[in-house]
Amino acid sequence: MPNKAKVRLWQVGILLVFLGLWEWGARTGRLDKLYFAQPSEIAARIVKWFSEGDIYRHLWVTSVEMLLAFVIGTLLGVAMGLWLALSPPVAAVLDPYIKALNSIPRVLLAPIFTIWFGLGMLKMIALGITLVFFVAFFNTYQGVREVNPVVLANARMLGADGGRLLRHVYLPSAASWIFSSLRTSIGFAVIGAVIGEYLGSAAGLGYIIQQAEGVFDTTGVFAGIVVLMVFVLALDYLVSRVEAQLLRWRPQEAEARS
Amino acid sequence: MVETSVRAKAAVEVRGLTVRFGSYTAVEGVDLEVGEGEFLALVGPTGCGKSTLLNVVAGLLPPSAGEVYALGEPVGGPNRKAGYLFQQDALLPWKTALDNIAMGLVFRGVPLREARNQARPWLERVGLARFGDRYPHQLSGGMKKRVGLAQVLITNPRLLLMDEPFSALDVQTRHLMENLLLELWQEDRKSVIFITHDLEEAIALADRVVVLSAGPASRPIGSFAIPLRRPRDVAEVRLTEEFLGIHQEIWSLLRGEVQKSYAQQG
Ligand SMILES: Nc1ncnc2c1ncn2[C@@H]1O[C@H](COP(=O)(O)OP(=O)(O)OP(=O)(O)O)[C@@H](O)[C@H]1O
Ligand SMILES: [Mg+2]
């Protein structure tokens, strides 16, 4: 096992060197600030955003969009995954449709959703759902299909059926798959929201970035990206905490995290 | 003899049972009866169809032909009146030992709190009082088998189906488990089908030993009553003159089947 403190030291070190080089390059003119901005200015911009307060409105809009997309997409995906995994005939019929729908590049849906839903939040949420749904769906489906047949037979012999089988056998068994999908889904929900905003909206981080880009304000674009990054990392951390709590029965997971 | 007295009412009745997997016939024309309260051991060479037979009796596998009755009813679908102890690990890995035992009741509609209360004494009976909050991966192989046994017995099945439950354990643990099983069985004499490929284990535990022929198309070819006194200690009983005699008699039949089975696989 590598020493935890040492790992941290290296991680921080790499970040500092990277930012340092960037800052130095921008200051000495080796990197064109018009294209690459400058870390200290990006930081200053973020501070300015938060002190002026306008950013909160945009953060709020993007958060609501992505959280709704995340929650609705996951619920739909898990429900659909359970249904198809437990009814193979339905899965056989729907299989080509699911594959076809999932093959559509989502960016191309943005114009259609604009026509359907306008420029409000609904469009971003819908776009996020089309991304999140499939991740949750495929993982749940796979997780349920991989239930240990002996454990399943044992539960059946002990008298489990219907809802109890779902709750005590299928869902816990699929849980590790579903959780790994959650962490991917968060990223996708953000992509859905931000791409949607970027391609036409009235508020949100994607909107800020698009506005900044419109006047060639590279610093603004980078500042927007950094805020997004922190936001996603925070959410990912939350999910990993919940996951560790719920999956503490797992051999390696339990030991590795403690 | 033991046989005639317990045959009065059969716990399991198998008539003309055949099971095919595609073109392969695993068992064919099997007739088997297990008396109420009888402890029957089923021995046979590996791959002859013991698990197949047990799965049919449990209702986990539909027969290709023949009739199967368990506790007076035709078998169709998982038989909840039967308890099944699997050859492989079958505990729910995401439940603690206590909850695993409680599940037998929860699956039948008992609220979790109540089920846990009833599971606690079972934890004690199988000698795991201090291990209730451990997950299966934190238990040894023998401990897992104990939890499995309690999980099945808490539902109080009239019929107990056991598929080589102790074959993966070391000899000492195995003797402990066998004695524990006999002790628990002695309390209310459930009907038992116990599969093993270890003839000594079969004789030490059972009232009757049935020998299956080598596959394909395996069927019972011998039934031996075991008149050894109860209660038995599985380790001590093996040393008695009587035991050795019975062993020799059954082995002379079983040996041929085992050799046939090896010859086919080689
Ligand atoms: N699902 C299946 N599909 C095809 N063949 C099968 C299937 N299940 C079992 N068999 C075959 O049926 C035969 C009997 O299998 P079974 O598992 O009942 O043997 P067994 O007596 O329990 O063996 P062991 O002592 O090794 O556990 C074997 O030849 C096996 O290959
Ligand atoms: Mg077997």
C-alpha cells in the first residue's frame, strides 16, 4: 500500500507545477493569453463572480437541470432495466429499438428539443435524461442478469417471490452496477445540461460559457469550466460516500475504503 | 425393520422419473420413496445425477417424464415446504449472518424485527452467537454452512434436501457439522434426503443408503437399511465392527459404479 500522505503530496505537487508552468507561460508571453488565459486571472474571475453574486442564479439553474435529469433518468433507467431483465421476451422485442435510440448523438437532439420545449430548463433536463437513462438502464439490466443463480434458487426455496425477490435479491445484487452507473451518470447529466445551455438558453453555466466565448473572453470560459468541475467532483464524492455505506457487505470495497 | 415402520406415509414419492438435458439422459426410470421422518442418504459416482434428482424433488427442475410427490402433493415449482441446503454458497452476500437466517421468515411475510428475534436463538443453536453481524465473506466455510443450516431450519420444513452440504469442509469441521445436524434432526425427525459421494458420511448419518448407478441414465441400484443405534457420534460410530460390515457390503456395489464412471470419463 502506498503511503496516503505521499500520494496526496504528489497529487498537489503535480497540480502546482501544472498551474505554475501555465501562469509562467502566460506571464512571459510564451502562451497567448487570448487563447489560454492565465490561472491567476481565472481565479480572480471566479472570486469576482461569487462576490458579485450573479453566478448563483446560473449555478442554481444548472444544478436543478442536472439534478432533475440525473434523478429522473436514473429512476427511469433502473425501472426499465429491471423490467427488461426480468422479462426476457420484452427485452428481445425492444432490443433493436433501444440500441437504435442509444446510437443517436445527443447533441443532435438539442435543436429538436428547443423546438419542443423552448429555451427553458425543460430542454436541458430532457437532454440530460436521454444520456443518463441509458447508462442506468444498461447497468441495471446487466446487474440483474448477473445475479448468482444459486443465491437466487436459495431465496426462491426459502419462499421469496415477486417484490421480496426484487428487494432482497435482484436490487442488492445489481446495486454495485447501479452505483457505478450513478457516478458516470452525474457526468452525463452535467453534459446534457451544459451542452443544452451552450446551444441555446437564457441561463446556466453553459450559457455563461457561451456568452464569454461570444466576446472571445477565454478567461470566462475557463472560469466556467473550473466551477463546473468542482461542482461535479463534489457530487461524485457524495455518491461515493453513499455507495460505501450501502455496499459495505462487499469484501474488497469494505476493506479498501476503511 | 426401520423401513417398514416409516414407510406408512411417504414424504417423497418419485415414480418413473426421467430427466434429459438435450440428448443426454441424466437419470431414467427412477423410483424412490422417502418415509416420513426417514433420513435417507443418496450416494453415487460423480456426475451420475444426484443433484439433478434433488433439484426435481425441490421443484427447481421440471422432469422430462415421471411423477414426483413431496409431502403428499405433486411437485411443480419451488417447493416451499421443503428446505434445500445447496452444494455451493447460497447465502445472500449483502445480509449479515443474523439477517440471512431471518430471511427464511421475512420471505414468508414475517416482519424483519420479529424475524430477527426468532433468528437469534438459531444463531446460538448453530454456535454463532457472537457472529450475528458478520457478512458471509467474513465467515469461514464451516460458519457459512452453519448459517445456511439455520436459514433453512428456521422455516421448519417437513422435508430437508441437502446436496453434499459438507463436502468442502475439513474433516474435523465436517464431523462437528454432521453431529450438529444429527442433534438438530433428532429433535423433530424431519424427512431428509442427504446427498454425498462419501459413503462413510452416508452410513454414519442415515437410516437408509440408496446407491445410484453411474450415468448416463442413472437409477437406484441398491437400498441398504442402516440399523446403527441412535444417537450416534459420527466419528465414533465409524470405528464399530457393525459399521465396517455395512460399509463393505455397500462399497462392493458402489465400487463397480465408480469404476464405470471413471472409465467413461477417462
Ligand atoms: N443444465 C444441464 N445441462 C446439461 N447437462 C447437465 C445439466 N445439469 C447436469 N447435467 C449433466 O447431468 C449429469 C448429472 O449431473 P448432476 O449435477 O446431477 O451430477 P451429480 O451426481 O450431482 O454430480 P456431483 O457428485 O459431481 O455433484 C452430468 O453428466 C451433467 O453433465
Ligand atoms: Mg452435485
